[in-house]
Amino acid sequence: MNQTNPKVDGFLRKAKLWQEELTQLRAILLDCQLTEDVKWRQPCYMFEQSNIAILGGFKEYCALSFFKGALLKDPNGILTQPGENTQAARLIRFTSVQQIIECKHIIKAYILQAIEVEKAGLKVELKKDDALDIPDELKTQFDQNPALKTAFNKLTPGRQRGYLLFITAVKQSKTRTARIEKYTPQILDGKGFNDCTCGLSKKMPNCDGSHKSLK
């Protein structure tokens, strides 16, 4: 088993939900000779500096997420897509320690498969979605506020996509503009649509709601 990281020790001590389950998953990941660290405020597991998987706790379940999960074979049918627009990542959901213990060997097989994918240098071919072109209302805001355009372009593709889906979900131009204006401060801060101002995803239980998000 690889050496534990004090940062992850601290994360688990403070975990409000799924502490035992996350600890069990951590042991399996380390047994696969992965290096652990805390990234995006969650335990992240790497092979030769390349991200392989990340642990997360949600209200209804905890999850082991694979960064290139779309490339993994899923003979047990346990991989799920985090969101309908997610292209690369896939996750396995858990709701009890017993569940993890019973399928320990299966979990390990998926982790080892993910390592082999990384060793082979495979990449997920991301599909371009023409429906996610920059709407005219956002182009107008970019022209009026160049700093907004710069900040938006610095966001990760996933965060950009989240905003574009949210903005174009309504048809009225006035409503689209209102949504853009409401989220401009959050974009300028480099945060995604689902990020709380504390830096955590608003879907994570670690974000206790005492932080004010702009949503």
C-alpha cells in the first residue's frame, strides 16, 4: 500500500458524511499503488502525476469517480454518468461500508483498468456540440466587458458548458441577459455555475450552506 497523505487524513477527519465509506475506498485505491493528494478539495488519486480517480461525498451517496471513465469497460454495469452532458468522467456510487467490502475486488479491477488506460496514453474524444455556440446576449456582454470574456475563456470547458447550458435554457433575450448579469461576478472569480463562493460544489455536503452562493 502506498503512503498516506496527511492532507487526506485531515479531509477524512472533517468529513461530515460517508467517513467510513470514503476510508474504505481510500484503502483500495492506495492498495493499487496510486499516489493521493487533495485536489478541488477532494481526495484525488494519481498514477505518475496523472489523475486517475477522485472521491466525493454527496447527500445521498459517496462516489468513486474516474476521470477517463468513458474509456473503461463496464462488465458489471456499475459506472454511471455524473450528468447528461458529462463526456469523460464516470462514477460508481456507494451507500454503505458493506457494499464496498462485498465488491472490493470489482472496485479494484476498475481502478487497475483505469491505470492501464492512462499507461496506454488513451484520451477521451470530446464531442463538439454546435448547440452550445456563444449566444448573442453573451457576445454583447463580452463586447461591453472585455474582462468578462477573458475570465470566461479561462474557465474549464466543463464550467463554460455549464454556463452556456444555463443561459440558453431560456428563449427570451431579456431573461438570458439577466442570467448573464447575475452570474458575471461568479465568472470573474473563476468559479463555475455549480460552485459555491467557498470554492466547493454546491452539491457537496462539505459545503454546509453557511456560505452564500450567487444562485
